[in-house]
Amino acid sequence: FMNPEKILKQTFGYSSFRPGQKKVIDLILNRKNVLAVMPTGAGKSLCYQVPALMNEGVTLVISPLISLMKDQIDSLKQNGINAAALNSTTLQEEVNPILRQAYEGKIKLIYITPERLAMDYFRYQLNFLDVDLVAVDEAHCISQWGHDFRPAYRQIFEGINSLKSKPTILALTATATPAVQDDIGQQLNIPQENFIITSFARPNISFKVVNSPQNTHLYIAQYIKAHPDDAGIIYTNTRKKVESLTDYLAKKGISVGAYHGGMDAKERSQIQEAFQFDEFQVIVATNAFGMGIDKSNVRFVVHASSARNIESYYQEAGRAGRDGEESEAVMIYHPGDLHQYRYFIEESDADQKYKELQYQKLQAITDYVNTGECLQQFIVRYFGQDCPPCGKCSNCLNQGDLKDITTDAQKVIAL
Ligand code: ADP
Ligand code: MG
């Protein structure tokens, strides 16, 4: 007889569940819809992979990115589990054989994009399968209150509801404020009592805010040289800055790679893979780099320009220390970045309500770079939880120091 612990050990080779995993799995096995909110690296995938192997039928995993699907399927295959993806890169003649193998029980997990679930013909085909579970990964994409809204996510429930087999639903996300959690719950029919929210705190990350260094490039080069044996990610906000910073660091003798959305897909996956296998020390990237990377030994994440909102910041910074080892997340901030973001919002043709929301998010990140409180606590509270002061962020270490509260940045929103 199979139980979750046995599968965890025999199939995945892990000795115990991480916080929240067992609770989520038990609810799913009792056919309850669940929302799992767990930080990046907490092990959300296992929450549907284990039930997928225990269920008779098929599990559909809705995922926003093809690269994310590919990583997941590769690692499942390494554990001897057969899974497949259906997305825009799948050839038409590959679809039926995949569905047939699923029908025969040879494929237990199928990864799809939300757009595919919206297709009538695909829904028709799915009705030949016994779908037990639908896992909605990156579920915050369903909410306009979230930071990565994706219209096709709003049709997911209708798609699931159209299935004869009436599957259980598991929504997963790392970054959801209470408003986003409620929105997900309402749209996917998940009762509040089945929200499983593990602590948002990342106790192995030391957060640091660096206020307007005189020479940002030099600061970063010195930072990297002070961490010669550690892998790190440097985020910046434009492709041009990625290129200039990469050149600068390379000239300083640092082993560095660049990644941004302007590079072609092949180049990007080569760089990502090279970084994964420690072929260079540091990757300089825009926010195009991230979702789905599973490099566990990233020791530092430095933001060379401020993130646009706390959600993105925590997700990006959270790529440090996924292995649980001590790591650092540094945000270098210049008031000018925040002014520029405000300008972008002003100039965009979004409706007023959406703009207001973006202003609020920008205000929160402005508060973050100016707060004198514990930085970890600030972030955790933003997500509607609480935690004690971490004792090791730049604010905890400088406690008592007076902050310059007349900086331009503080006035950025109040203009
Ligand atoms: P998330 O989606 O929450 O960011 P992942 O599902 O990608 O996280 O898991 C992150 C890493 O943790 C993966 O390498 C995964 O194999 C590992 N992991 C998950 N659960 C456990 C566990 N119970 N014990 C040890 N490692 C685990
Ligand atoms: Mg994940």
C-alpha cells in the first residue's frame, strides 16, 4: 500500500516532509481544494507530485512558463517519473500520443499552459481522461492584485469546471498578500479553512539596503570580490544596464554571464544552464531571469537598481539560499529609480484603478528602502504575517542609527 511518506522516500529520496507539505497532501488526498502559500524553495511541487503518484488518474499542472515546465519534467524524469508538457512548442502530432499514454496510466502528470486549457478542443480531449487533480502553479497570476497578472488564468476555473471528472484543485504561490489569497480562493472555489500558509520568513537570508553608493558598479565589483567562492545573481532593470555591468565586471576579472529578454531562447537557456553548473560565478540579469531556476547554492542576490514592488523583490531575493545555508540579499537603491517607476506608471495607459494599485506597491517598496525596522519583519508583515526581528539585517545590525528621513525617495510618492 502506498502512503505519502513511502513515496517521499522511495521515489524522491527525501527523509521527511518540509513544513506544510504533509498538510497539503492530506487535504488533497481527501479531495479538498487547497491554496498553498509557501516561500520560494519551500517545495511546493512535491505537494502535487506526491498525490499525482498516488491517484488513479492524471494530474494536470497549469504553469505559466515553458521553461518552468521543462525543468520540472526533467527533474521528474530523473526520479523515474514519466511526465509530459503540452505547450506551444509541442507538435500537433505529439499531442495524441501523450494523451493516449496518460489514458493508459503511463503518464501521471501533464503540464499545460492556461491558454491550452482555454481551448475547446483540448477540453473535449481531456474528457477522455480521468483527471483527479489540477495544480495551478504561480496562482497569484490569477489576481489583478498580484504582480504578474495573466488574463488566461482567469479562465482556469471555467476550464476545470468543464471537465467531467470534477478534479480537486490545488493553487500554489510564493507571493500572495491577503487580498490576493482571497481572490485566488474566490476564483478557484477554495474555502479559507483550506489555505495552508507557511511562514514567509526566510531565516537564512540576511537582508541589506544600501542607500545610493557613489559608484554602484564599483560597489558591486567589491562586493563580489569579497565573496570569491560564492555564486550570486545581480539584478538590474534594463537590458542596457545588464550589458554595461557585465562588461564592467568582466574587465575587473570577475567570471560573469549575462541574461535578459532580448537574447534568443537558445542563448538564454545556455546561460542558465552554465550558471546552474557553476561554469561562472555571477549572473547579471533583468527580471526575465528567475521563475523556475532551481540553483540551490546561490549565496547572494544583489539588486543593482531597486525592484518595483515587494512581491517581485521577495521572489527575486528569495532565490538566494534555497539550500537553507546562510545567504545575503542586498538592495542598492537610488531615488532616481523610484522616480522613474513613478513616471512609467503615470505615462502608462492603464486605467486609474490599476495605476492606484501600482502606486501603492511603489510606496511599499519606497517604505522598505527607508524603514528603520527589521527588513525581514517588514516584508513578512507586508504579506500579512508577523515574525520577530531577524537580528542580522542591515537595520537590526545598525539599530539606533538615525536614518536620513529627508531623502528624495521618501517624497517620491507624496509629490
Ligand atoms: P518551490 O516551488 O516551492 O519554489 P520546489 O518545489 O521547486 O520549490 O522545491 C525546491 C527544492 O526543494 C527542490 O530541489 C526539491 O526537490 C526540494 N525539496 C522539496 N521537498 C523536499 C523535502 N521534503 N525534503 C528535501 N528536499 C525537498
Ligand atoms: Mg515552484
